[in-house]
Amino acid sequence: MTSGTDRPSPAPARTSVDRATALAVVAIVGAALIWSTSFAVTKVALDHVPPMTIGAMRFTVAALLLGVAVRCRPGWSPPPPRRRAFMGLAGLLGITAYFALENVGVELATASDASLIVASYPIITLALEFVVNRTGVSPVRLVGMLLAIVGVWLIVQQGADESGGNRLWGDVILILGGVVWAVYNLVARRDGSGCSPLVVTYYQTLAGAAGFLLLSLTEYERWETPPADDLLRVAYLAGFCSVAAFLAYNYGLRRVSSSVAVNLLNLVPVMGLISAVVLVGETVGMIQVLGGAIVIVGVLLGLHRIGDDERQERAPGTSDTGGTSKTTTGTTRWNSQE
């Protein structure tokens, strides 16, 4: 008779799983920290580079980097033209239209306002989904949506009181950007190409860069040779915010649920405020902090049980890494290109 001590211990396997989960969490937190700096970096670069030109430079470089990454994958072949056209249309909406609004909003408002307002985008997306799909809203999610609205109102109200019309218009444009991003999420979910998130992002970024190149022509009178520091900032936005952070985030999604990833992304507004103070020298008022905290609480309530909903809807045998599932094009991807 064998004793209980002779049985193989599962501890090493558990240790390996725990280590992989920890690395996944570190990857998502790292992505969140990188994305949180994008508003402040953009704000500084806007001193010498117009908003559409920044978008053109940033996403052209990002498209080149993603193109290399896609073509280095073994067995890669381009999707059919019809699928590429759909991804391109989504890119014009989610990259060209959204980031054009974001860049203009950041130029008129502040990096700290952008960090806090963008935190409400998951709620805007959920609200649009409820309207379009005519699904019911649980009391908890309804409270979350209302709290997020109150939080955004506090942020916008303080901006209007302190800086007048330009900052107010910037905040309004940032909120409009959230609506565009929500529409993009609904459109992107209809992508049935079955391509990996990397391939989808590459074609969306390629189309978004083309759209920005056309928009940047409207700013030719403002073109000047940017300082080397601003070129480095644009390179950082392209290489780190649009490529490296995206890859890290999708790596993390292989080991943690989308609901956990959403909660970790709430680090973005917190670290965004810090980067706005450190990199731009902005001052943050208590009303802004209060409004941002209310937005985060509202988002957490609004996404209540969303992980359970996704597990119920996901077919057996599928994973967060395949195709264009909700984890890559839904509420957890609201900041994946920041």
C-alpha cells in the first residue's frame, strides 16, 4: 500500500501557473502605465507639432512597426480583400476619427482632464450598447453610469470655471471622442475575419495612418522642423503606446480574464494625473481628483459581472487570444491604442 506522501505533488504546476499569472498582471500594468503617459507626452509635443500631423507621424511609424511584426509571424498570409476593407473602415473610425478628436481635445484642454475623461469611455461604450441592442440595464450598472456622468461633469465644470472657453471646448471634444470610440467598438465587434488581434490592429492602424496623412495636409501652413525632443516623443507614442503596450496587454489577456484587465486599466487615469503634473507641470484641483475617483467607481459598477457575462457568451474551446473577441475589440480595448 502506498502512502499519501508517495503521490506526486501538484505544487510545481501551481507555481508555474502562479508565475505565468503574475507575469500577465505585470504586462497589463506595464501597458496601463505606458498608456497613462500618452496624454502628457502628446500635450508637450503639441507645442511644436499640430494635432493631425502628430497623428500622421505617430500612426505611420506604428503601422511600419506592426507590419514588420505581422510579417515575421510563421505562416502569415494576408486576409481576403473584403476583410481588409472592413478592418480599414474600422481603423478610419477608431484611429483617425477618434485620435483626431483626442489630439484636438488635449490641445485645448489639459492632459489631466483627458486622463480622467477617457476613464469614462467604458461606460459610454456600455451605454451605447444598451441603446443599440436594447438590452436591460441592471440597477448596479445604471448607478455606475450615473456616477460616471456626475464625475465627468465635475471635471468639465472645474475646467470651465478655471480656464474658460478653450478648456471647456477641449473637454467637450474629448467626450465626443468617447462616443466615437464607443461606435468603433460596436463596429469592430462585427469583424468576423478570425484574424489575430495583431493582424487586425495592423490593418486598422494602416488605414488610420492613411486617414491622418490626408488630414495633416490641412495643417501644412503650421509645419515646421520639430525639435529632436518632439521627434522622440512621437517615436515614443508610436513605438511604446501604440505597439509595445498593445503587445503587452494582449499577452496579459492570455492569462487573466477581461474583467480583471479592465480593473487594472483603471490605473491609467491615476498615473495619467501624475504624468500630467510631472511632465507638463499642470496643477490638479481637488474637484478634478474627486471627479476622477467618482468616474472610476462608476466604471467599476458599470462593468459589474461583465466577466461572468462574457464567459456565458463565449463558446466552449475559445480563448481570449483568438480572433477579434470582446477582449480585444470590446470594453477592455477602450485604451489599447493610447
